[in-house]
Amino acid sequence: MTEAPQALQPGAPLFKAVAIVGPSNSGKTVLICRLVEWFQDQGLAVAVLKHSHHPHLGDTAKDTGRYRRAGARNVALAGPGLLQITRSLPADPPAEQVLAAWTPDADLILVEGYKSSALPKIVLVGPHVEKVLADDSGVIALVSEEPCESRLPVFTPLQVAELGRFIREFLEVK
């Protein structure tokens, strides 16, 4: 009998995922790209889930958007080195539902957004750190361009290796 994957063993975290959250234009995408490159340099495979509040995700003028408007519940686009699947749902799916339905071939998942999820969060902050910490108890670290006082670890946007090691240790990624 084969052993259950770690993600399905009792007591193991279901997903090795962390959400990177912050205000619009705060540098989330740039930071995630830097982290993806750093993790890849460490020999890890990384998946990224981006949450968007836009219902059409840029395909409205494309064939895939036309298929969805015609009523197709699932639309797949395949090409050289690419498979993109769009599933129509009645509402904005929670991060946990997306992660459960998605089977990325990855050692860890970086999530951009989903600030209201139960995922552990790294928050890009400005001068109002106290409000961020009061609003969300799932925060595990902060990223700030300015020095700030916090009971949590604080990284600058350029401390990619340090933040990467922190994430790897927190998620217990070998």
C-alpha cells in the first residue's frame, strides 16, 4: 500500500501556500516574480495563484470569452508549452476552493491577493502598520520600504533571499 501524500496526511497542512497581500500598486507582483526566481534558483518548483476582482480576466474579446458567454462552463486554451483552463462559477471562489480544485506540480504556491482567506499572509505595508495588524490575525510577516516596528518579522522588498528562507521555513518546504 502506498503512503498518502503529505498534503493528505492527518495534521499536515493541506496546501504549502502563502498569500502576498497589500494595496493596489504596492509591489506584490514584482515581489512575487523575484520570489519565484529565487525559489527556482533553490531548485524548487513554484506555482502562482492571482486573485482578481475582474470577472472577465482579459478574455472578453477573445474566442475563449465568446465560448464562456455562449454558456460553456469550462473553456481550455492549449498551445505550444501552454494549457490555460477557465471554469465558470456562480461566485468568486475562496482561495481554499481554488487550491483544492487545482493540482499544481509545485513545491509551494505563492498567492497574490485573497486577503480575506485563511491562508498565512505576508503584507506589503506603508506607514499604517497598526491597521494592518488589527485587521488580520493571519499575518505572518511584513514587507515595508520604510523601517517599522512590529512583533512580526519585517523585510524590505529587496530582501528576497531572507524572505524566501522565511517562507520556506514557515511552510516547511524541504
